[in-house]
Amino acid sequence: MKGIILLFSLVAFSGAVFAETAEEKGLAIAVEADKRDQSWGDQATTSKMILRNSQGAESTREIRGKALEVKGDGDKSLIIFDTPRDIKGTAFLSFTHTLKADEQWLYLPALKRVKRISSSNKSGPFMGSEFSYEDISSQEVAKYKYKFIKDDKYNGRDVFVMERYPQYKKSGYTKQVAWIDKEMYQPLKIEFYDRKKSLLKTLTEHDYKKYLNKYWRPDRLEMVNHQTGKSTTLLWKSYKFKNGYKSRDFDRNSLKRAR
Amino acid sequence: MKNNLTLLLLLCSGPLWANEWSGNIALEYKSFNQDGLSSSQFNQYGSVSVQPEWFHEWDNGKQSLSFVPFSRWDQHDEKRTHSDIRELSWLKVFDESELRVGVRKVFWGVAESQHLVDVINQTDLVESMDGEEKLGQPMINYALINDWGTVDFFVLPYFRERTFPSVNGRLRTPLHIDTDNAIYESSDKQNHVDYALRWSHSLGDWDIGLSHFNGTSRDPAISTTATLDNNGALSLRPIYYLMQQTGLDLQATKAAWLWKLEAINRRIKGESYIAATAGFEYTFYSIFESASDIGLVMEYLYDDRGTKALTPFEDDLMMGLRWTNNDENNSSLLFGVIADRNDSSRLYSIEGSRRIGESWKLNIEARLFEGVPSSDKFLYPFRQDSFAQVELAYYF
């Protein structure tokens, strides 16, 4: 009797799995990834970007960032540049939104000027690097449509391979293919396809560590542009959570005194 | 005593990481393609400037001190050889307010061609003719931060006089300005206490600022009769009148469009007038599938006093083209022209910059005065002062 119930429930369960379309499964993975990365509250980071041109010549940027999680919408973030020295103290404030245009302000310390800037250049390079503004902005479920492709192995780890299609305006991409680690629900690799549907860039994320016993963050990101031969390494030097930030720390007043 | 010593050690060692020096030193070379109107002027000017910055913060970033002295040496222009304290101020951050005491620079406004609303700091005119460089202003500034916007109160206890080129400098009036003998409407002269108030807020796509200023105008009138300066040379004196100015600055950010408006009502010398700058900036991002952006800037400059205005920009159109390469060297180029709608005068400008390596930056600038008629009393004296300059700056 018990066996029959078990059999019945197995049938019911697998039936549900088979009824799920590739789109539904892709969305379910994105929702689960989002759920696992919720309630981190706020974080402070220090990082270093190493830009390489096609000849291999390097230049570096040192950046400090603060971010505040906003429930039900994109996050707020403040980024301060320490090097190169000529832009030291330049700061970038951003309120990201899921589908509505982001709000962005730039602080120019030499002029003491806060400039509201257009957020339309989503595909533009961030600080001359191979990361674009849309690559570094907060990832929200509603920003994409999803499609599960297959279960696979990547570098010996179990992954979901899925595609996602940007739904927000002005994206430079038609498609992204992501290799999502099944244990962490974090991407190990993402391929970016440009507006002409050809492969533009590949991002790989390395050396994940767990913070606050829950949140996985990579120590190193490598972005390679296949069309220009340029690449950028992003090294996260520190992550600090529970800083007690409020939205007051992410307004135009705090932008003006960001150092 | 031991406690005091521990405290002292903590004070000295704890925030030491936040005690930092930075700044830049720059070499500049400016060349004029025509002789000046006066034989005392030169065609080539070399110059060196230095601007160190010291910053110290404590109290978990809630308090800080900053000090930014500035000094320039100019080969020929003894008035351009000058020093200033750009910043020497203390900041205290509270939950819903911020207090700043000391010498500082404040910027208000949104426009590119001229800054009508921006009246707190005096222009350091010998630094740059475009009025973008400012002298440090002593002030007490208290900002109240509310959900409905930020209200800034300013008390400005000391007045800074505008700098002007010497007899040997270029871009000056035929008779030089006698900065040692300025005339003031207020008997308190430089000690007249000025007040200002500003409300600023961001509402969706809109950024708005409303301001009011009561005090000595930063823009001097120039005396119409010549007098002798301290060296016995004929010269003109700057006259600083008291004014009240109400200003509005507004920007609507609609996708790649930035719509801008600055408008002021200024009451000075028993008169009241309106001036405005209105226009837009539109950016074409990632042109020709490259990382480059091209921005188009257009602004209309208006002053209802017309030809009686104390500015050459009373009915003018500014058009600009901004190219940003978005490369690792942050290369950019801005080409602009301000054209008078009533005569042939055209003021062209080119500004460009790029980083070299990690610590150097190259700046180029050129300004051309074309078709300036003798009726244009502001630009006519500069008709032979078209120039180009190169600056190489080292950042530390």
C-alpha cells in the first residue's frame, strides 16, 4: 500500500517535471538563485581592475564600492575611484531598477559638480574596461527571459546551462549563455552575444567564497572580448557585510563627500 | 595620565590610514598667434602650478578635514603668479544634516556654456577665461536633508575679489584692471556678510534646484573712467555692487536626452533683470559599433538687458560636439562655438585630454575669436587674443 502511494507520488512528481517547459525551468533556476542571494542587506567592497589591450599592455584601477539591497527593485550603489590618480575621488551613484531606466549621478571632485547622467549607455564600457555598465549593475530576475538548455559538468562541477535574454531597453546583448553551479546557484561562466548574435565576450568567475554562511562571492572575474582581443581582470580584495548602511548613505549629499 | 596617553595614542594611530596626501603638479605652455594690442604683452607664456591635497577623516567617516592649497608661477604675468587656499574645511555628518565650516568651493547648476545660478565662489579669472576656475570661499554651510529635498544654508563672512591679468598678461581690457583699489557699494567692503539658501531635490527623471543669494555680487562692473593704480599707471577699477539673486536650475534626464534650464532674476543697482540658459545634450552611444560616444550640446544664452548686459552672451547660441573614446586613457575632445545672434562674433573652443600611463595627463585647449565687431565691448578687446595651450600634469 505504502509502495503504491510512493509509486503514485513518483509518477506525479516526474509528471510535473516533464510538464515544465525549458522556459519555466530556466526561470525557476533564476528565482532560486535570487532567493538564495536575498537579505544580504548591504556590502562594502574594495577591488582592483586590470585592463589589458590586444598587445597585452596593462593599466589598473582601484575602486571602492558600497551597495544597499533594495527589496523588490534594483540595488543602490556608490562607487569611488582611487586610481588612476587623475580621477581620484570621482564617484558614481546609481539606483538600479528592474525594467525602468536606472538613475545615475557622477561626482566630479575638481569642479565639485554633481552631474545627473543618462543611463542609456548600458552597453558602454565601464572605466574603459571590458565590463559594460549592464554587466556591473545588479542582476534582477525580471531583467531577463530564461531558457534551460541542459545539465552539464563544468570544471568538474555540476552545472545548469541556461540562456537568458535581456528584457530591459538599450542592452548590447541579444543573448547570454550562463553555466550556473548547482551547489552555489552562482554563475561560473557567462557568454555574451552581441546585437548581431555573434559571440562578443566570455566572463569566467573564480575562487568563490562563502560569506555570512550563506552568500557566495567570487574573488576574481575574467572578462575576455573575442572581437577586440582585449581583456579585463576584476579582483575583489575584500567583501564586508552588515555595515549598517541606510539610504541616506546613497544620496547626492553622500556622493559629494565620498572619498 | 596613562588614560590620556592611551587616548592620545589611539587618536594618532587609529585614523592614521585615513591621513592622506595627493594632488598634482602641472606644466603649461600658452601661445598666441597674434601680437597683443599692447606692447607690454607677450606671445608665449610658460607656467607651473601645484595643487596638493591633504585629507584626514575620523569618527567612522563622520568627521573630516581637508586642505587644498594652490599655487601658480607664470613667466610674464605677475598677477597670474598667485596662490590661493582652494579648500580648508571641517565636515561633520549627522543623521539628517551636514555641517561644513571653512574655505570651500560650491557648484550649483546644470548648464555647460555659462553658470548663471552658480554664485557662491568668486571666479579665478587669471586661471582660465571660461570662468570654470574658482577661488576658495570662507563659509559656514549647514545642510538639512529631508525626504522632500536638501536645504542648504550659507553664511559667507568674507568677500573674495576677482583676479585679473596684469599689464603683461593677455586676455585683458586695453587698460588693465586695478585690483588693488576695488570699489564697493557696501561700506563693509570685503567684510560684508552674505547669505544664501538653496533647496535641491531629485524627483524621478527631474533634478531641480531653487536658490536665493543676498550679498555682494561676484561679477564686478568696471569703472568707465580711468584712474591711476598704485604704480601710477592708468587703469580701470572693479566695482562690486550688492545684489539679490533668485535662481532656478532644472534638468530632465530622458534616456539619451538631457534637457537643461538655468534662470535667474538679479536685482542690482536698483534694477531687476532676467537671464537664462536653456538647451539640451544628446548622446549617441557606441557609435559605429565602437566604444566611442558622440554628444551634441546646444544651449541658448539670454539676458533681457540686451546690449546693455554686463556679459557678451545676451542673445547667443552655443553649439558643442563632445567625443568620448571610453578607452583606458579616458581620451576626450570637446569642440564648441558660441555665436552672437545679432552680429558676426564667434567664439570657438577646443578642449581635449587623455591620460598617459598611470600618473600623467595631457590637456590641450584652444580658443579663437572670430568676426568680433567693435560694437561688442566685451569681446572686442580680445580680438587678437586667440590662443592654443598644452598642459602636462603629474598626479601623485
